Amino acid sequence: MNHRGTEVTREVIGAAIEVHRALGPGLLESAYEQCLSRELTLRHVPFVRQLPLPVEYKGVKVDCSYRLDFLVDSSVVVEIKAVSALEPIHSAQLLTYMKLGCWSLGLLINFNVPVIRYGIRRMIL
């Protein structure tokens, strides 16, 4: 992972900690997504939210509606969850998005935990 990627993930994690500190666990994923969006904006961290992710199969674009929760600084995929526990399928989803978009760095953040650091997984392709 390059220095810039480390910086970006640090910024996102800091923003997630602030959101979790303010709201705590127990809300819907969409609420955390909106609040993280606001926190990243306040921190002047560039991102795109709900970025459509096309899927190609043997040269044809498949009509399906995958969307990244966040693409931060054009380099880090961030997926937000509000679940009782992160499951292998959540990691698989993030890795698939990273592969489809040719991004090497991702964060999976589960806000439904008492301590946010236990809900964060960093993934590298």
C-alpha cells in the first residue's frame, strides 16, 4: 500500500470514528452513510457516493445495479454496514467491487459495534 493510500484510509477511519462517537451503534446503514458523507465533506476529503459499478461479462455490459457506498480520493473503496457481525460475504462483496473497478484498497466499516475499531476491516488486493 502506498503512502497516499495510508493517508486516505486514516482520514476515512478518523471520520468513521467521529460519526460513531456522535451516533453510537443501532441506526440504519443509510444514516451512517449520510453522516460519513457529511464528515468527509467537513474534512475536505474528496469522495463520490453511490458510484455505479458496471459489470462486464465476455465483452457485454450486464444490466445490474451495483453501487459503491463511497470511492474516496479516487482510490479507496469504502463499504458501510450496520450489522450484528461482519460475515465473509461482506468481505467478498468489497473484494469483488475492488476487482471490478481495479482498485487495490478497500475499507469495510460496520457501525453496529460498541467500539468502532472492532468494526473496521482494511482490505488490499
